[in-house]
Amino acid sequence: GDVLDDYLRTDGVWILTRNKQFYKTNNEKECAEKCEAERNFNCRAFLFTRKKLQCLTLAENAKMTVTFNSTDAVLYEKKIYLLQCKKGIGKDYRGTEAKTRRGIPCQKWAEKTPHNPNYTPEKYPSAGLDENYCRNPDGDESGPWCYTTDPATRFDYCNIPECEGQVTHTGEVECMQCNGEDYHGEVSRTESGLECQHWDAQEPHMHGFTLKHFPGKDLKMNYCRNPDGELRPWCFTTSPTKRWEYCNIPRCTTHPPASGLGSQCLSGKGENYRGKIAITESGNACQHWNTQSPHRHGWIPDRYPCKGLEENYCRNPDGEKRPWCYTINSSVRWEYCAIPHCDGTEQGIAGMSNVPVQVPLSEECYRGKGQSYRGTTSITASGKKCQAWNSMFPHRHEKTPDRFPNADLRDNYCRNPDGDNSPWCFTTDPSMTWEYCNLKRCDDHTQE
């Protein structure tokens, strides 16, 4: 697994922290490695700023200190320190429960009164004996405990709920097929134990995932769902500091029902196309889905088991206009494929009428910071395709046309709604959130 899988990500948040170290890194993964290797303190989280490529490792997380908005920052918190539930006997429980099951406050692990402890932070540095939080440093079968502040009771156990698969009222553990797009279960807590916000509520988080906009996605109550093709079901949380989080729903051990063998021709957007065409409409051969060369990408077959990402066949895993693939030409990242229509018509001009043709560009350059740019370029500086502004896939965001009515956030054209240095867009590559666009300033005289 990826080192970042152990962290919970929140965009646009900064936290106030006393204990931190600065590093210069190229990406979030390198920053996570600094956190893992941190020796100055116990690293619970890190902050990464995309534009300055600055990495801060932190001793605190959002549970322990104040947070505030900061557009360019991304906060990654170690999941183990956010879990409010225990796995098994809770030896690695690092939550913040600090009272016994009878409600008596815990004694701090570093203090000697009212009880002189056998288990101290000095003797057991890796047992997480912080503050007066319940812990299980000795692997007690009954789970996390603490010394109590009651002189008559040396220690007692704490009431920590189980994290393991939540059981339905019929008594079965729920599971999901594929990426959980068709998961209709009743799990309503996130993987770190936070309660989910109801889909029809806009508190504490405002969002566009309503029944009206997503009628077929079963957005009932506050159950975990996957309405937008994420890796697995998720929900908005009831914690004001955590906008959304994945839910921990195990994969079913039985195989998903075979949905026919998939189509050998193009119907609709071609999401069920499973034919063997592996060449783009301009004649470039397709890159294999399970390779990262010449183009790095996030469509890894193991992560998306039901999208048919085998060999280098053209596919439509992301709800594009029709099947496509990355190409083996390093200067052409991806292209659509020419797939014959199921109704027998040639996929000629008629089939392509809804594809924005970037022919006579009204503007190929921008002035100032490009806030007035209204051209139709939709490719980033490194050749990635832009995500549509009204889409939440692959990246959820708040730069929507209704929030920025004057920014002309049409289709997936490069724009600068927030006063950044130049026009940019969110990318359709799951591994890169956003990037500046492939545009020059008009006063560079590079093109008349």
C-alpha cells in the first residue's frame, strides 16, 4: 500500500501547532516519509503546501489544536490517532477517551499521584502514553485502561467501542462489491469512527450531493455511499473540522454477479464496453493500464476491479464522453478511441458532435493573472485533461459555477476564479488534484 493510505486528508486547512519541523519536499508522499522518520517528536500529522512545496511535520493533529482555513494547504493526519474505536484488544488504540467505564477521570501517565504507575512514557515510549488517555500498554485482554484519579481505585478499564465491520440488524456483516457504487448497506460511521452527516442536511458541511442531483444513488439517511465513482463508499462527517471521509466496508468474498460479458460495441458513453480495441482514433497505441510509463496515472486495475482495465484496451472508467486510453506516445497523454456503434452507424462526425473541438481558439494567451481569460484551452501544463468545473470526479472541490458566478466556469475550460497566478483547472488524473494550464501570457510575444 501507499504510505498516504495511513493518513486522512483535508484540503484547505492549516493547524496551529507548537511542535513542528520544516522540510522542502516535492510532493505529499515525500512529506509523509519525513513524518514517518521524524525523531524530534511523535509525528501525528503533516501540512503540505502545493505551491511552495513546503512540508511541515507536526506533533499535534486537528483533535488537539485549533484549525483555520488556508486555501493552498493540505493537512494529512495519521488515522491511528483519530480512531475513536478499538480493533481487537486495542493495543494500538490512540484515541482521546480519558475516563473509565464508570466515568472517573484518568490519571496522567507521567504523574505519580494518586497512584505510582508501573507503566510510564519513559519506560514505554512507543505505547502512546500521552496525557491521561486510555491505552493498553501491556496487551490486557480486556482492552484499554488507565490509572484513575480516585485514590481508592488504582486502575480501571475504559469504554471504547469496536471498530470492526458493523453488523446489520439482520446480524450479518455488510460488504461491498467492486468500488461500492451499488452498496446499499447501513454503515453510517467513517473509518476513523466519526458519525456521518445526513445527506439531506447542509450542516456542518454544505454540499451538492442531494437526492435531486443524484436521484439514482440511494442517498438515504446518513448511510455511507459512493455516488461519484470514488475508490469506496464515503460520507460527509458530523465533525466541523473533517469535511468527508471514507467508510470502512469490507469487500465481499463472493464475486460480483457477471453483468453479461460487457459490450463489444459502443452504446451510450461506452462504460460497459469490454472489446479489444487498443488504438486511439489518431492511430496511437494504448498504454497498458497496469503500467505507469510513459504516463503516470491513478487508474490502477487493482483499485478499480470492475472497470475492465485489462491489457491496454480502450475503456471508459470515469464517465467520459466515450472510451479512451493513455497512449504510448509520451507527448500525447490520452485520446479517445474509435469504437463502432452498436446500432451500426459509423462513429463519424455525428458521434463526435458533443466533443468540444479545440480548433480556432478564441484566445491562446492570457493577460495579467488571466482572470479575464475566456478561451477554450482545457489541457494543463503537463498535458493532463481538465476536469469539468461542475463535476466532483475525480476531485471533490468547492470551485463550482454557482459559487463563482462571474468566473465563467464553463465545461472544463481553464479559468482563474480565485486570483491565482494564472489560469488553472482540476485535472482528470486522480493522482494530481490541479495544475496550471498550458497557456502563455499575451505580453510574452511568443506568438502574435
